[in-house]
Amino acid sequence: MNEKFRLNRFKDFLFFRVRETMRLPPHLPETFAMRYPRGYFSFNLLVFLVVLVSSGCSQGPDEVVVDFNRTKSVQGAHAITQGSRSLKVAVGAMVSPRETLIYYGQLLDYLGRKLGLEVELIQRKTYSEINDMLAKGQIDLAFICSGPYAAGRDKFGFELVAAPQVQGRKFYHSYLIVNRDRPFERIEDLRGKLFAFTDPDSNTGRLVPTYWLAQIGENPETFFKKTIYTHSHDNSLLAVAKGLVDGAAVDGLVWEYYHEKNPTQTSLTRIIRKSDPYGNPPVVASRYVSSDLKESIGRVLFSMHLDPACEKILQSLMIDRFLEPREEWYDGIRSIHLALASVERRPRDSQEP
């Protein structure tokens, strides 16, 4: 399959995703408010499509920067207190916008009802945008990827609140996946191929595969022929399943979710490598959130599994319960950051007398 034909197929795939994301759930709970207009997602994906196709994908991971129009801006620190009327919550773009609403809508509605607050879902394209908003107090609570937490806890002032236990496990993995009909068995087999990352700050979707390459003396910019960012793990999964890219690294929790709930796409992929375990993606609060409210949020999350009304909500997310996370769960990710930083410094250091 030549490259031009694959890019055209990728364009068709993105138009399909546009149509799907336009079909937002018609009935959202009364206490659940969205911070974007109904056409927001479809417009943003069209922008992504134009940039991607016009650039012919990326010659390197750092070259793909898709500038989505932002949703309604949130000015200044929210500084939420126990008496505030709303709770601004962000969900990192681990899955595409429509899936985020479906998966997290009921959970956030429950949280809002228990706290007596209106929940406003604020979504952004990249993890870094969420990080910045948390740091400025423009959002109060966020479900984020483990990578941004491990790397940015001190810089952005993240405060751990909870982490999900999924199928009895508090750890997850990065899955290196390929199409089931392709002959690839190792990451080395993907040399000179088209590869999909999720987000520049993703642990499982970029950091881990970059580390795997560093272990064999390679880097994404020179190892792969082209790389693209899909900005969600389900988009990467679909791109591999449809043969639009040769490989991708995805969040194992997302792959397992789809494999359990709707294996149509996962059955078209093969897992050729799994990473070491890392702490599940946490729920974090902004440093501007009052300690009383943060404790209240924790109590609600930690007790959800005891409420019969929450059984279906948690089951739909394949979450057993929420746990109080420990810092050491994320030390493995920090070790990878240190190792990659050492590799990046090595050529410069070797030139010093």
C-alpha cells in the first residue's frame, strides 16, 4: 500500500471520526454542564484533518502541533471553596471527545450530586493544556495521564486525590500494537514505518516507546519513516486496526476496555510488547482547591463502590473502586524521564574536552 493511498485512507478515517463525535449523547444529567458548543469537536477534528493531510503527516514527533480553537476561556484562578456552586473538571484526552462524555458523564454527575455542586466538564486537545489550567487554578479537578503527573507534579502543583483500581490492579501498561495481518513481531521490525503516538506528554502513548527505542540506540525522529499524533488512544487503536499506520503505543487500560466491551477493532490488532507496570492514571486537584473540598471529593470517590447506585457506573468504566494512590507508584515513569534526559545529554557531554 503506497503512502499517498494510506494518507487518503487516513483522511477518510478522520472524516468518519468527525461524524461520530458529532453524535454527542442527547440526554446529559441536569448537574452536568459542558464547556464547549455542540459543534466544537467536529470543527476541531476538521482542523486536525486539514493540518495533518496538508503536511503529509510528520517527519518527526515534535513537528506535529495542531492548533485547535479553544473552548470558552476560563479566566483567572477559580479558587473553589466548599461554598462554591460549580466544580470544573477536566478529563485528559486519553479517549476521543464523544467517548469521554459517554464514559465519564455519569461518574461526574454522581460526584456533583454528592458534593452539591454543578460539574462543568472542560476538555482540551492536549495534556499540556490541562496541566497549565490546573496550575493556574482555571480547573479544579482532573483525570490525567500518569506521565504528566509523574513529570509535572512539582511544576504544576498537582495534588493526588485518587486512582482507579481496574480489574483488581492498580497498575497499567503500555501496549505496542500492530495490525494482526502484518508480520511485525518486535519494535525493531517497525524501522522505516508509519507510527502513531497519542500525545507528546503521554506515558504509554509516547514516553514508553521512545524509551524502548533509546534502549536500542534509536530515536523516533530517525527510526520511523513518519510519525503522527492521534490525540487519543482509541484513535490510535482504530488507525492500527484499519491499517492506516503500521504500529502504535496505546494505554493498556483503553485497549482492554475496548476488547471487553466491543472487540471489533482490538481483534484486528496484535500486542507485540507490554511495558513494565506503572501506577494507574490518577485524579488530581489544583493547589487552589481547599483542603476540605479535596477531602470531600476523596471520600465520595473512595466510597463509590459501596453505593449500589454506582455499580453500573463503575462497571461501565471497568473500575472496581477508587484508591488512595501512593507516590512510589509513579517512580518508574520518573526513572524513564531521567534515563531519556541522560541520553539526550550524552552527545553534548561527549563533545566536551
